[in-house]
Amino acid sequence: MSDTKFQGWLGKNEESVKGKMEWGEFEPKKWTEDDVDIEISHCGLCGSDLHMLKSGWGPTPYPCVVGHEIIGKAVRVGKNVKHIKEGTRVGVGAQARSCLQKDCPDCSSGLESYCGNGVVNTYGSVYPGDEGKSYGGYATHNRTNAHFVLNIPEGLDSADAAPMLCGGITVYSPLKQNGCGPGKKVGIVGVGGLGHFGVLFAKALGADRVVGISRKAEKRDDVLKLGADEYIATDEDKDWAKNNVRSLDLIVCTVSSDKMPLNDYLTMLKTKGTFIQVGAPDGGNLPPINAFTLIPNGIKVGGSAIGSPAEIAEMLQLAADKKVKPWIQKRSMKEANQAVIDLDAGRARYRYVLEN
Ligand code: ZN
Ligand code: ZN
């Protein structure tokens, strides 16, 4: 069973983001009986993959195989694993490990993605205790701790389910946790890979009105077709901020650039409204926030990081029940380099999924 060869697209330096990943073998983390080996059928491309390939969020421990929207078949299941059966369809998102200790305030309350005792990411992390490095899904196989391996509900297509595992949950969690639902008007800023899921899930959760907010008018038709009730093009709609002042209960912002009109977005919140940032710019800095934007409306600004395995399972079930259909473009695993270049150039409508 352990003679599986793990092969994938290796990023060896910062140039790899320019379509220079190299196919080769890699040594997965050391096997434990808490792990699952997955034969990968699909892996979505996430903006994080680009940041990691080019060391945008700090030095990457090269060689690195990116990809954290993994779907495949469980081909080896550790003895301690109860919920995964060999041969079944499973998935892994952006997180591969947390401390899982009973006295951890986060892990013990279903907040694994916020664990303060050491989160291991699905790729580009080094495991504690000599277990090696984590490698992602632009590959033939993946090995991950079973706590973060999920069963995929029937009725969801594998290629559709893959990008939900990071892109989907990153927006589903803040929507759910901040009251998106009937009676609410919700804005999604940045309608790209993440934001298109924001529109889909805000509607699936039953929000009264969903407003897509992006720079260019050319996306308007797409965003309305996705199910948004309104669209705002901030580069082109004159006086958009003034015309939409105090109109939204909740905003989820997926923009990962520090060049965004943040204070204008905040003026769109109703009294006591909430703004949640999920996009992470290289370097991490956001534009300065003016206190007089916050105080007179009593608004809150916060952040959100992916979601727990239980929350991912809940999202997948909602997607299956409500027939949420992401807009994806399938690419062959062989053309991962070109797919990375295209993603970086902003060509994805709205998520690429690699297929083995
Ligand atoms: Zn991601
Ligand atoms: Zn923990």
C-alpha cells in the first residue's frame, strides 16, 4: 500500500508562478494511522496558490506543490480513522492540521481554522515533530490528517465541489456567521473566484438582496446571471458610494489588493452593519480606515479564515440541496502551468479546476 508514488507540479523558486513549475516526485508527510491518502481526480486553482508560488505571504519552503481544493478517492485510510472508507470520494480544503486538543479554546469549539497552537496548511507548511512538509493538489496524490478530510455528498459534481473547499468556504463562513439570510441585504466586493461564490452562497442562504460590487462594468451581465440582484461597477458608475450609502447589512470583501476604496465600501453599511475582509494582499496591508467612517454608524470591521470541517460539510450539503452551480472551467492537470498564468492574468471565469 505504501508504494504509491506521489508526483506533482513542483514550484522550486519564485519564478515558478510564471508558468515554471516542474513535474516531479515528492516525499509526502510521514504516514500516521490518522492520515488518509487520496488519489486526486480534481484540484481547483486558488489565488493563494499564486501568493505561495511567489513567496508573496512570506518565504515559501520550496519545493512546494500548491493546490488546496482537492477531490479524489481515498486509497489508504489510517487505522484510527472512523469517518472515511477506502474507495470513497473525499475532499480536502486549505487546512491539513490543527492541535485538536481538548483544552484548545478554538479546536474544542469547532473553530479549527483559528487554532492558536499551530495550523498546518494543506501545502507549504512544515509539520511539527519531524513529519515532513505538506504538499497540495496539483499532483497525483495527497496525504492529509483525516480530521480535515471530508466525504463529498452525492449530487455534487467533483469538479464543482473542488473549488468550494477553499473558495466556497472562505465566503460561506463569514456570510453564515454574520447573519446572511432572509431580511438581509448583502454586498460582495470583488466578483472573481471567491466573490462569485459569495453571490451564489448569499442567495442560497436566502438573503433578500445580493449586490455584486466590482471595478468594471463588463462583469455586470455575468454577476446578474449568477443571481445577484444588483451590480455596482466602482470604476464606472458615477457617485456609486453616495448613491448606495447605508444600504447594506453585511459586506464580504474578497479583494486582495491594498488599492481599494475601503472607506467608500464602509459608508455603504447600515447602522451596526458588518464588513468582513477575506482577501489577503501581499504584505497584508489594507488602506487606512478613517475613524469617522466607523464611529457614527457603529459599524464593525472584521476578518474570517476559511471554515471548520463541520462548516465545510454543512456548506457542501447546502450546495447539494440548493443545486448551487459554480462557474468553473476545467483544465487538464498537464496544463497546470498555463492555468496558473491565466489565473494570474485574471482570465478565470470564475474558477479553474485541474482534472487528472
Ligand atoms: Zn484557497
Ligand atoms: Zn487547537
